Amino acid sequence: MPESRDAIAAAQERWHKEVAAPSLARFPERQAEFTTNSGLSVQRLYTPADVEVDYLRDLGFPGEYPYTRGVQPTMYRGRLWTMRQYAGYGTAEETNARFRYLLENGQSGLSVAFDLPTQIGYDSDSALAEGEVGKVGVAIDTLADMETLFAGIPLDRVSTSMTINAPAAVLLAMYIAVAEKQGVSPARLSGTIQNDILKEYAARGTYIFPPEPSMRLITDIFAYCAREVPRWNTISISGYHIREAGSTAAQEVGFTLANGIAYVQAALAAGLKVDEFAPQLSFFFNAHNDFFEEVAKFRAARRLWARIMRERFQARDPRSWMLRFHTQTGGSTLTAQQPMNNIVRVTLQAFAAVCGGTQSLHTNSWDEALALPTEESVRVALRTQQIIAYESGAANTVDPLAGSYYVEHLTGEIERQAAAYIAKIDEMGGAVKAIERGYVQREIQEAAYQYQRQVESGERIIVGLNKFQMEEVPPENLLTVDPAVQEAQRRRLAEVKARRDQAAVDRALAALRTAAQGTANLMPPILDAVRAYATLQEICDVLRAVFGEYRPTEEV
Amino acid sequence: MRRIRVLVAKPGLDGHDRGAKVIARAFRDAGFEVIYTGLRQTPDQIAEAALQEDVDVVALSILSGAHNTLLPRTVEALRARGLHDVLVVAGGIIPARDIPGLKAAGIAEVFTPGTPTQAAIDFINQRLRPA
């Protein structure tokens, strides 16, 4: 840049006096202060003087450290992001039909939503599952359900993401077992398990076991997959739910990377070498409405993680430095009022994810503040991605917003704030301690409450909600999950239990118990148990008996 | 007059507690005494807590879609403990078509997404402290 920062700052002062100030005297600005959606201060104008960037050190080139501009050298010019709609409801048959529908409509990867009993390790016939079976996702009790879920879908040709955390090892084992039955070797499987227990304690709530054994299960998966399932993303370290619970953008990055640090430390403590498992770590972020802030957030997260992995953990393999991530548009930003407007919100958010260099993307459907999405609304959401991909031009060059004074300023600011959160969490002894002490939860709650107050005071405008409201009739044609699903699933489970070899199940569960009491890797005995058609709950109950259950201290 | 005591409860298995925590704090700022149950409470656990804490209001937050099963059961569990006067309200992603059935089952009001916290506060005040 030919002009010096001082020269620009001096010229800006002159501009302000001669041009801006007289204009402001006649036309005052709409607000005394402007902020991003997350509350970062926004100035009237950004110039090179606001951007403290050393190009080669801080931005560099795509596919190279520090990856600010993207993890691949050519980004979407080579291959578009994976369009991956999260889907699942009712029985495995119904979800299998939705998967085939999405694949026929041009979706490139699968993403499984499991129902809450499955996510918490209960079978469909448990008393605690009452009313919940098949509601927010598909019910999986045994390998038989998983076989139905992927019937007719060749597992060597799709990549599958599974939103499963506390019992992630069990569902991954079932997936491997289905692949075996299809004749597909585990080495050829690609996909992701969420497997991120720390954000469950902090923000999402589907935990089972206490932190220590939970971290062991996670590092057992890292070790097993490094050898047996090398193309699998063994964890999706998730800021998504932290943001949905109310955090700011900078907190989303800071808390998520702090959790990432905790997983790396746990794996190192378990004796793994950083470059053995770090290339299989992946991330999951939210996309909200403040377009520039979101683009900056993704870029900041990439740069900060690369620096952490290289400088703090001394990783040497460039793949260990790369923050690869999935994005989902922000569910909490959708309104039940004038819900078709949500299509526009989702478009802004998805566009931010693409301009921010996401590897895969889920776009929410317009009706999700009302019910689970219908086939039609999911199609519009998928088409939104396709329009961005093929019509917007955003996929034609790498990191199109780089060099925007505003975006580079925000990128630096979010990185700085996120690093400050990480430093604070380090002082507390790391993410596990900070979550056990309730620090992360309190910070998120505080931000959520402030946001709600701003909406209620009208300081923050949500179109259709607190401005431009109108009388509406509630929309019809919302998806309903047939209440008969619960009975059907319970019958199915009873049939599987009746025809399996009970002695083999008992042997497998006993072997699992022994392994859990010792220090052996738990993946092989879990695989043996699922192959014998042990149920998810039977496996989790063995682990509950050995590990205990997590009991949070709730405070508001 | 004693302060209005509210139990904010999460029936069912969903972990979405942003709404529950925001409303709990708004109730507290409005002068109510608030007890929050935490996640994954069964109808019986909620009713037992309401009895032990001697509350005037039970505010149920649910986003799992299990409301048609769990909310009426919670009302039954409260009534089974003799808590006939406790006001029961609910909030969450609850489709409009389900609301009449829930009201018939004893849920006094259902607050859907986008409701200002003040609307819930006003409703409780009007029902418990009529002018």
C-alpha cells in the first residue's frame, strides 16, 4: 500500500471536518452508536488505517498456513461445498425415504438427526422415551434399524454426518457394521460423528456420562479411527449450539476452540501423537444474519486454530493446522411470524457461510420455528444453496471478501476477542474445568438475556416480530410425526430381541463391561456388541454402571 | 403479600434451555421467586418439585415435540398431588393446532416463539393478582 497509515488517518481527519461533519449537522445518523449483531462496535468508515494486517503473515494464500483465505487452494472453483441437509424423523423407513429424496434432488451428503432417546442412550421402550420416539430425529435401537436407515444407499459412495455425541461410539460402530454387511471396508467410509461432549454440558444438554469417561470414549474413537477408519472425521467440535444458546460470534469461536484444545490435550494425555489424530478433527459453526460479522468469524476461526495447532501443539502436518468446518444456518434467528421471510434470512446466512469458506452446509427450512420441516420446505432450503452455488458468482473466486477494510478489521477483532476467552479458560485450568464451574454457561446465558432485552426494548429490530407485524392465520401443512411411530418402533425392537442370540449378547456386554473397567480401547467391544444386536440402551447401561452419570449443577 | 413463586421446568429429554433460562431470569427481574429444575424432568419429578417448593405457577418449556404427551401428564401429576390451584403455563415450539388440546388438558396459556417475556409476566400477574 503506497499511502502510510498516518497519511490516511490525517486525510480522514480532514475529510471528517470538511465533508462528514457538515453533512452530519444536516442529516444526523439513525443511531448514536452502531454495533454488529454480536455487539462489536462498528465505525462509520473503514480505511487501510483500520486494518492491522501483514498480508503474508496474517492472510497468505488459500491452502496454506494460516488458512485465513481457505483450506483448499482453489476452494469452490474445484468442487462446491457439500450440500448436506440434516434430516431424520419417525422410523428408519421414513428417514430412509427422505434421504433418497434428498439424494435424488442433488444433495451430495447425508446428515442424520437422531431422536432424543437415541441421543441420550435410551431404547424406544424406555419409560423416559415416552412421547419422544421419532420426534426430533429417527429412532435407532439396534443395528437392525441402522440397516433399514441406509438400505439401498451404498456407503462407499456417500459421506454421512451423524449428530450424535454421548453414544457416538455406538452409532459409529453400527455404521461400520452396516458397511461390513454391504461389503464396504471401514477404510473407505467417509463422514463425521459430532462426538463433542463438552458443548453438550455447556449448551445442548444431551450428555450421559461424567467428563472423564466421556473424554476417554472420545480419545478411544480418535485412536481407533486413525487406524481403521482413516477418512472419518472423528469429532465435529461445535460452536453451533453455543451460538444457538445465545452466545456472541466471538464467544462461539472462543468457546469452541477452547473445547478443541481440551480434546487435543486429552488425546495427547492418552498417548496419541498430535499429527496422528488432528487431521481428523473437524468443526461446526453457526451462521447468523450479520453477514460481514459471520464471514469475519469463519476467517478468524481458521486463522486462530492454525496458530494454536502449530505454535501451541507443535503440529507439523499441515492437515493438523486446517480448520475444516460444516455450517448450519441459525435456527434461533427464524421467526414464527411471517415465516416465509425466513427464506431470506437463510439466504443471507448461507451466503455468509459460502463467502466464509465452509466445507459443507445445511440450510434451515422456513417453517422450522413452527414444526419439523416438510419435504417442500426442505427443497426450498436446498435450492437456496444451489442458487448461491450456480447463480450468485460467490463460488467463482477464493475468499471474495478478503481485503475489505471492514471484514479484515472484524476478522482481527473476533480473533482477538476469541483468543482472550481462550486465555481466560486456560487460566481456569481448561474447558472442562470452566464448564464444570459454570463459567461458559453463565457467559452464554448473559449474552442470551441481553439479546432478548434488546429485542423487547425495540433496540434490536426483527422484521415481522417487533416491527412490520401483521395479523396472520397460522400456516397449515406442517409436518406431523405419527404418534403410532412409538408403538411401531417398540414392536420392531421386541422382534429383534426375540430373534437375536441372547447368549452372544450377554457375552458381548460382559466383555464390554470388563473393557470399560480397564483401560482398553472401547471401540472393538462396542462393535462386537452391536454386531450381536445388543441395543443402544443395553450398551449405554453397561457404561452407565461403570462410569456413572453426569449431574449438572443448574443455576440461573 | 408473598411474592409469586414460579417453578420453571424442562419436561422431556430436549436440552434446549435458552428459553427456560431467559424466562427464569425475566421472571426474577419482574419480582417473582424462581426455581429452575434443570433438564430432563419427568412429569412426576416436576410435580414433586412444585409440591416441595410450594409454588404458585409451573412454567414448562419444551421444544422436543413431545408436548402433547408430557404437558397433560404434568398437569395430571400436579392434580394427583392435590395441587389444583397451581397455574400451569407452557412455552416452546408448539404448533397452533395443538394448543386447544393442551388448554383443554389444563395448560392455562401457551407462549409460542417470539412472545415477549413481558407477555408471560403480565399473564401470570393478571391471573394471580387480579386488580
